[in-house]
Amino acid sequence: MPEGHTLHRLARQLDERFAGRPVAVSSPQGRFEAGAALVDGRRLDEVSAYGKHLLASFGDYVVHVHLGLYGQVSEGHAPAPAPWGALRMRWTNEDWWSDLRGATACEVVTHDEAAAIVARLGPDPLARRPDGARAWRRISRSRAPIGVLLMDQSVIAGVGNVYRAEVLFRQRRSPFDEGRTLSEEEWQLLWADIVGLMRDGVRRGWIVTTRAEDRRRGRVRGEDAHYVYRRAGLACRICGTPVAASVMAARNLFWCPTCQRP
């Protein structure tokens, strides 16, 4: 599932290419046909992201998209290619096309309904003024493991499996520690690290969590990009202990049993 930085990059790109002029919206697959008819030919005002949700404002209407596990967006210069496969939604203008497939949600809502979707979510680390205090109020009272809380979108919006594993390693916190065991100072460090890593993800276009001194010179992709994510059985970069893996919050969890003792 794409993490929050991916949706923010996508929102910026769609906004640059389509906002400020009319957009032809269609649904070759047919599943979004009624929604497409409501916004087809309207001027696109703005595309924004909150957490893992994409929101495109067309006057009185908002197209709400959640990619989920299988959603993907492809784009290119006009003219658009012939539709193929399960193409849920297509945008076109004189210069660009954009196709959406496989999304969990693709719907037209009102601005009030869009606001209600956002209101159900926790603070977004990529917001202009990210509010970590709001998440702290939930976490500081919770008996749930911090590894579960970080994936709960009603606590923090946009953090996914990679950021969960990596930020907990960087802060040397066990994913099994209860949220209420964190001090406020520890939470502030954790939150600042999440914000910094996700902003870096927006800038790069991919997730890099290793510090320069912990990777091969100049290498920031593949094996060198992460400390524990998808490194089960490999030696921890810091202590050499084999990285452990299990399932938490229905997703694979990775951690170092030595560096992240409960």
C-alpha cells in the first residue's frame, strides 16, 4: 500500500498538470461512470492529499480516492493511449492524461463529506503545520503496542509499514511497547523523525531511512535504503543480530531484538 509521501507527491503532480482548467473525466471500465459524469468538463480547482487520501476539488464536488493495496496511477503526455484493462477513471486535457486502476475508493463527495473523511483521521506528518500533540494525546493513554498505534490512521494519517518499522528502529523503540510507556520527550523525538523522513520521501520519491554513516558510500536504494524493513534474517546494521519478523496489525513487522528490546 502506498504510504503518505506517495500520495502527497501524486497530488502535487496532478495539481501542476490539471488544476486551473477543465478536465475531461471518464470511466472506461464503467464502475465510476455516474461519478465521472458529475465532474466531466468541469474546472479542476485543486488536488490535495491528507494521509493516504487524495482529494480533487471540482467546484461543488470532490473526487475522493484511496489507492488501498492495489491502486495505481499512470500518467503521460497527450494523446492518451487506448483504454485497456480495468480502467476506473481517466483524466485528460490538452497536454496530459492520467489513469486510475484498482483503487479501494473512487467516489464523488461533497466538500462537507470530504471534510468528514479527513476529520476521522489523525494528524498528517506532511501537513503544513503537523500537529504531533494530537497524536500524543491518544498514544499516551493507550495500552496498545506502539507498532499498532503508528499504523492506525485515526492516530496518525499516512504512516505505513515501512515508516513504522524504520522509525521505531531509528528511535530504538520496541514495536511491542505499549503507547503509554513513551515519555512525552520520546514521543517528540519519534514524531520529529516521522515528519523528517516523510518529507524526505516526498523530495526523493522513494523511502530512505538509513543514515549516511550506516550505508555504503553514495548508495540510497535497495539494500542500503532501510535498517530492518524486509531484512528478516539479515544482520542488523548496528549490532549484527538477525532481524526478526512477525505479523502486527495485519502487516509484516520487522525489528531488531537487540537494538529494540522491550
